[in-house]
Amino acid sequence: MTVRKDKVRCGLLGCGTMGKSLATQLVAIEQAELALVCDTQPEPAKALSEELGVPMTTDPQALFARDDVDAVLIATPGFTHADLTVMAAQAGKHVFCEKPMALTLKDCDRMIAACREKGVHLMVGHVCRYHPIHAKVRELVVGGEIGKLLCLVVHRLGGGYAGVWARDWRKHRQLSGGMLLEVNVHELDFLRWVGGEVTSVFAIGDNFLHPGCDYPDCVLVTFRFRNGALGLLHASQVSALGGYGGRADGEKGSLLFPSFWGKDAHLIVRTAEGERIFHADDLATESPVRQELEEFVASVRERRPPAITGEDGRAAVELALAAYRSMETGSVVHLPLADEG
């Protein structure tokens, strides 16, 4: 394995909340360097540039044209990801793309093909894989702690977009992908990461409290995994209490994770051997955002595929699109999707 000794110089596209999070974590990584920040809106670009002491531009092409930039971090709205990734790949830049990877499978395929053609890496930012409870659930299930998986359930409940997340484009499925792609693509990726490939999806949903959004704000999605197990996602923006957790049941035991994060984040394992409890604070080592960027930087330096590939990002998008199609048709949708029409 060939390992580069020099730093991976990165440019940032998108200086909003997620872009700022990526940038502030990247500058703490010894093997990386932030060379430039870019946003078509000058105010956030200027603010982040001054905070981190790096140059700025409002022109993505100026970033792509720089010979001293090895990789691009894309933290713009989802409907821009495909075109920006293709342009970055054509300029010979490795790409870290925030979730959702894209809003259509055709765009996902364009991104994968462009990066493959130019020989650059594409990693998708499914950061929940690096949160301690998420990672421990996967380790225990895949490691056989509870035997053959029978059922995997996840809920993520909230009350709508607020604060820094309240942006008009998020109200339109054509721009955001709706709740399932803008928010719950994390859970869709997690369900597949833990349960394996999905063969069929059935979903019901409705818009109860957000008439300004053109997509359901409460959804129940059921899955049949290839290994025979069942899955369920309860995704909602209509809950005054909120919540984010789930459970996994297997032939030899069960896992209960009532809260993925926050002060009470923990995981309970019960088998014939007894019960154990894992607390997130005891499992965590460093920021999940920093961990995913460290993986991306390492993949570039070591010239190997990243842990979360474009194909992984595409698979999560496919699950969301299958759920939307099931809601629209009232039928079970089998994977892979034959088309997006």
C-alpha cells in the first residue's frame, strides 16, 4: 500500500452550518489542510474565511481550477450535489459529498461514473456511522451478539425545521428530497448498514402539520432484508416530544437503544448470558465529523476506496425513493428500482 506523506489540501463548497462543521473539524486533522472556502453567498464565505484564516471565493470554478487543491468537500443543498461532484471530478479532485448524495438515482449514477472515469475517490457523509451508539449497534449485530437478526426498528421524531435549519428550499421535495432524503437518509443508511441489503419496501405517510411542505411529515416505512429480517423506520416531524432510538431483536437476544445521542444515550444488550449496558460517553473517542473526514483523508493518502462509497450513498437514496413510490402507489416496491418514473 502506497501512503502519501504530504497533506491533503481541501477546498470547501458551502459555508453554511454543515460546511462550517466540516471546515472546523478538517483544520484539526494533521494530514489535511483547508486551502479555500467557497459559497455563492459572500457573507457566509467571508465569515468562515475570517474565522479560519483561509482565502475565500464565491465562484466554484475558481476552486476547481486550483492546482494546489486535491479534494473538495461539498456541503451545499442536495439538489446541487450531482453537478458540483461531476465538475470536481472532471477537474481531478477527490470528493467528499454531504448527504443526501443526490435526489435521483440518475444523478447518483452520474456522480459515480464521473469519479470512476477520472480515478478520484467519492465518499458520502453518512456521519451517523461514526456516532458511538450507531457504531456499537452495528458491531454487536454483525458480530453475532444477538444471533441471526430478526427485526430492526428505528425512530427519529421531531417537530419540523427550526433555527439554522429553517430554509425555504427544504420545503420542496424537488430541492430537498423531502424529509426522507434531507433528514432520514441517515436512518435509511443505518438500517442497510446493520441489516444488510433490502429486497422490498412498503410505506405509508401523510402531511399533517406542515402544509407549506409538499411531502409527508410523518412516515412509516417497512423493509424486508435479503437475509429475511424485518425492518421499520418511523420518521416524523409532528412530534412534540421527539426522540431518536430503536431496537434490534435476534434469535439469541435483543438490543435496546432508547436514545442514540444526548446525555442519556445508551445501549442495553440482553442475551441468555445476562444484560450489559453501554453508555455513549464511554464509547466516544472524538467528533464523528472529524472521524468521517479522517477516513476520507486517509483514503486519499492511501489510495484506497473510502469506507462509505458512492454506491453506499446511492443505496440509501434508492430506499427513500422506493418508500415515496410505495406511498404513491399503495403497493410493495421491490428492489432494485427498475426506473424512477
